Amino acid sequence: MEFKVDDLAEMLRGEVLRTAEDGSILVSIGDKNHNLKLLKSGAGEFEFMLDNKFHHAKILQSGSAEMKLLLDGQPITVKKHSKLTEVLEKASALGGAGGGDRSLVSQIPGRVVSIAVEQGKEVKKGDVIVVLESMKMQVAVKAHKDGHLKEIRVKQGASVSRNDVLAIIE
């Protein structure tokens, strides 16, 4: 995986070397190995320790090829890679206490055909929230829990990637 810090001229190379059962991850950034431990993740934000130093990251924009983050107040762009997606999926699974279960995410890349529920409405688990079209098939994305539809993060006609946040249900 490659990533670029906006102020730096060069592109940095990173790689996930191994993951441990305790949730820690050994990563290589540039020519150095680092220990990474995910602490908390939630709706578009996560906290982690890198070599025993705390960091906070906020996802500003996530597309199919790259992701723009605000890392400790510093903007960076990360080219997406299957390992990055895997790490973010694991982060979402660990993030229940941090609010990760509030996010309704797309399981497939596609185009938003329709939005079935208005923002601010109450929804029940299984209610259709968004309909996506991918490879000429329409797929209904349903609420994963009962709650209040706090925010809809997509518009009709927009393209979404796998794991993009479509809505927030509280």
C-alpha cells in the first residue's frame, strides 16, 4: 500500500506484515517496522497506538481508489489496498463500544438508485434504507438495527465503494 502526506514530496510505502490475536498489527512503513494497535473506531473516526504513541484519524473522503484522512490534524491521502480494507473491516468489528455499529455500510460497490427513508425517521431492523445498482442488479441495503436514522451520507445517483458509510442509525 502507498500513502502520501500532503506536505511530503515522496510517496511512502506501507505493508501489513502480520496480525496477532490480541488485535495488534505489525506494519512496515518506509524501511521501518512498527507496532500498531487499534483502540477504538466509529462513524468515520478511529484511534490507534503506533509504537506506543496515541493517534486520532478522521476519514474525510473515501473513494474506490484512495482515502483522504486527517491524521492528528495532518491531511494524508492513502491509496486503497485489499489489506487496508481488511484492517478497516476488522476495526469496524472491534468498534462496537466506539459506535462502529451505528454505521450502515455498503457491502458492494455501485450506484445509489434510490433512498427509501428520510433522514430523521425511525427505522426497524430489516427496513430498506438505500437501493444500490451494481452490474445491472439492484440490491437493497437494509437497516442492521432498530433506531433513529440520524444521517444519510449519500445522494441518489452517487457512486459508492465497498465499505463506504451510507447512513448513521442511532
